[in-house]
Amino acid sequence: MNTITTSPWATRAAIPQALADSVNPAALAALHEVETTFEGHPVYAWPDGAGGVHVVIEDVLLGPVWAQERSWLAFTINYLYPDADTYPHYVRVDLARADGTALVVPFHPGHVFQDMPAIMVSRSSPQRITGLATAARKALSVITFIQNPPAVVAS
């Protein structure tokens, strides 16, 4: 595939000064940690209008369980960060298992992230520890879960 395409997220991305001017310092620091953690991946971010920041990590490797090789992973670091969980996360709308079995909980089709159809990946962290459970670590955890989902049991 030699076609060069522009990410739909690239047009939403804010310049660093716009982020600094409108995102709470803790959420902005979390964004910088995400950018560092996912160096080598395009990371797009834009203010959510309430002191938080919407984030998209592109080119995430999904693993052999999935029909698609890669996806984007999206989430919002809200204005209450670090005192609030970074939840939920979203992936491409056409995510499908390679074996053709249906998606099951915690994968929820029919959602939207910032006007983009998406599948929600529900991985809340009710036992999270503020300061330890960072947005970047949560993204890594969700990606690891996606790459190694539980087996689907036939009914």
C-alpha cells in the first residue's frame, strides 16, 4: 500500500501553545507522558473545552486475534486528572476478530469518539492509585488487553 493518507485526527490537533493555554497543568503533564511513552507513534491532542484534553494515539499494533493489523486508540484526560480515571478508551469502528466471532464485553460497538464512529473498550480502574495509575500506563494496559483479549466461549 503506497497511498499516503492524512489522519482524520490531524486536523483536530492543537498547537502546543493552545494546549498550554487551555488544559489544566496535570492533564497537560499527562499528555506529555503519553507522547513520551508512545514515541514513534503519531499522537494528536486537542483541548476538551473544560480543562482536559482529547488524545489519539495512531498506529497501535492490535495482534493476531484481530482482522485488522492496527488501530488508533483514543481517550480523554479530563480536568480532574490525576484524581479521575482515564476512561473509556476507543478504537476503530470496524474492529473485528480474525476468527469471525462477535465482539463481546468489554468491547462495545456503536459508540462515537469526537464525532468519529468507534468501538468503546471498557476497562475501568476502580482500584486505581492516584499518581501510579497514569494516563500513559492506562493506555498501555488497554493496548495489552486488546492484544491479549480473553477467549470467546461458544454458547
